[in-house]
Amino acid sequence: MRSICTAICFVPVFLAGCLGWVSPAAAQQSAPRPNIVYILADDLGWKDVGFHGSDIRTPHLDELAGGGARLEQFYAQPMCTPSRAALMTGRYPFRYGLQTAVIPSAGKYGLATDEWLLPQVLKEAGYRTAIVGKWHLGHADRKYWPRQRGFDYQYGPVLGEIDYYTHEAHGVTDWYRDNEMVKEDGYATTLLGNDAVRLIESHDPKTQLFLYLTFTAPHAPYQAPQAYLDGYDHIADPSRRAYAAMITAMDDEIGRVVAALDKRGMRENTLIVFQSDNGGPRSAQFTGEIDMSKSTIPADNGPFRDGKGTLYEGGTRVVALANWPDHIKPGAIVDQPIHIVDMYPTLASLAGASLGKNKPLDGIDIWQTIREGRPSPRQEVVYHVGPFLAAVREKEWKLVWKTTLPSRIELFNLAQDPSEKSNVAEQNTGAVTRLQQRIEALAREAVPPLLLQEAFGVTKHVLFGSVSTPQEEKDLEMQP
């Protein structure tokens, strides 16, 4: 498979009520446990939403961003499977072998069953847990499937890339409800929205809900209903037109979900988080099964360098927002580093859930950063640690290290150069040495990539940088 995914003031409660939000102390005393609706887009470019200045229409996401917080330094992994694993575990993927690429359709492995996942934590805390949409954390053995990993309900594809109308991958239907294959007509994005709405409509509001709504859009193949395509007939390039249509179609379904929460009386006590699983692809190597080598790659990551599958900001800094009425200040712009692993402890804390069955977390509770824009407790961002490529950020310094020959070291000051235009490694050798040492230490903790174990029988620890040929780099790491 080729696709180897401000500080707020303390004010009296009566005044806060007039302003539509309350002080942290009052919130901690009175806030009930929220419903959680966690929405993932697939391969969405950072720039490709209205609130980042795009001409692509996303009115419902724009409203959520305007009524909540834009998370402007939100980091995910550079590809699909690693990001989803990081969210589900609160741990970096190199700790359990999912750091390299995505699980291919022929892959037999999955997210380790000794990891205690977020839905399991929330279920034990009394939440009803549901996944509507893409999984991509193991498909060959049902022990890896969502219903076996803490979800009370499941609907959608178990693998990754599918045709939006046939719901097939490699000619095989990949569309399930509660472990049973479903054959039905319809556009995938609309079907996922329909199911999420039905789930909310039938939900008992007395029980907290965790809904993991994970769209396949706007991942290739670039397909959309004609009515949505017609709305972008001014875009000449067919790929960009279809991509834009897919995003607006997804936005409409998100709007329907929010409306269903309103109708059910659940909206005021629902935290909605939205993010992309990685940056938008900027190379045909990372668009998926469809051959885009002679076409325009439609995603736009704005000011950030490169895209999906790379360790630059364009591949890892993703569009994200959080919205919870009266608990997150409307219109907040949180320009503080947050990593996807942080959502596990943050959501668990908000849910009043007990931790302990999980393995040691890399994530940090960043609720006060989201809620108030306080400085993030996260001083380090681990982008990726693999056998051939790695990147780590410490405060403003970011090191990207390629160890295969010809090797390459790049150092960027993100505070001064978020677009990563200037490699300042030669002028800052102390920072380079310190970050290289940190990467080496993390690499010693890494589990060999499961992709290598399965494909090449690698069972021993893979030392960082131990590679022999460029072809091995291409076959095994797939950038990264």
C-alpha cells in the first residue's frame, strides 16, 4: 500500500455568567463531567478551513472555532496510524512499534493489546463509548478491532483508505457495524454523519457520551457528490475542486451533529474537539492508493513547510479547535504547544476517570492551557523517533535528523522561523548536540517498528541510524 495518515481573568461568578464563561475555581466546583465529541479529519491541510483564511467553506467549524479556542500549535504524528495510536494511548508510537508509516492492508499487526486505551478509561468512568468512522489501528485480527478495545458501539471502516461510494478497499468491502460487515449505498461522509446523529438522538443524556467521530474525508480518492462539486465550479483544477467539496460536505455533517446535540439538550455540556490526523499531503507519495503523480496535490498547509509524511511543521502541526460553552472562552487563540498524546490525560481528568491501568503516559494534562491560554506545561515535542529519521523540539529549538547517507541535520528556531526556511545548525552546535543526545536516549527506549518485524523479521532493537542502503530507507521508513 503506497500510503504507508488568554489568560482569563478571575471574575465573580455572577459577572462571568453575564460574559458567558466562568472562573476556573467556580468551574472546578460546579462543572459536571462533559460529554466528549472528538472529531478527526483525515489529511486536512492546515490552511483549508475558513478560520485560517481559506476560500473553502467551513461555516460550522468556523462557528465552533469562534465560540471556542483555536489551538494553533497542536501537533500530531506525521501519518495516520501513529496519530490515532497516540490519541488512543497517550503514548508516543515508538513505545509500541507503530512509529513507522501506516498499517498496510496486508499487515497482520495492530495496536498492542496490552495498551489501555482512552475508550477503556472512559467506559470505566461510566461513559457510553462509540466510534463512528475510520479506525486503522489493526484489522487482520479482531482482537485489534474497536469493539474489542473499549468501544460499546462501532460503525465505519476498520482499515484506512476506501472508495467513498462502494466503501471498498482493494475490491473488498471495508464497512462494519459492531463487527458485522454492512453493505449499503451512500456517500461515506454522509453515512457517518447520519449514524452519529442517530446515535445522539437515541442517547440517554443521563449517561455521559464519548463519541469518536473520525471522518475519512478529505483523504484521497477525491470524490464528492455532484451538488458539492457544483458549489466549487469556479475552481478549475479537478482535484482541488473535489477536495474542497469533500471538506464542505464534512463540515455540513459536523453541523448536523452539533444540531443534534442541541436538540437533545446535550450541547451545553459537551466538549467538542476537532483536529486533523496529520498535515495535508504535499507529495503524491502520501496521497494514498490513487496515483496523483501527474495531478495537482490539493491540500494547503499555509505557511508551514511540506506536509504529510514529513517531520516539518506542515506534516505535524495540524488544524485544531476545542469548544465547550461557558468553559472555554469564545474566540480564544491558544498559541501554545500541545501534542495529541496530551488529550488522553486531559480528557480522562475532565471525565473524572481513574488512571492506573495505562502504561506510563507521555501526555500531559493541558486543560488549563486550552481553557485559559496559560503557558503550556509541554516543553518538548517528539515528532518522530524511527530507525532512520527523527525530530524533537525543545522550547523554540527543533532538530530534524536524517541518519542515512548522505545524512542531514537541520535545526530551526520556531519562534523566529515557524516556516522552517533557515537551517541554523552550524550556528547553534550546543542545541544540536543536546537534541541529538535526547533523540538517542529516546531511541534506546523504542520498540522495533512492527512493520519491520512483520516484513523483515526484525526482532531485536533497531539502533537509531543503523541502515545500509537508500532502498532500505525507502522500503522501511517511507518518510517516515
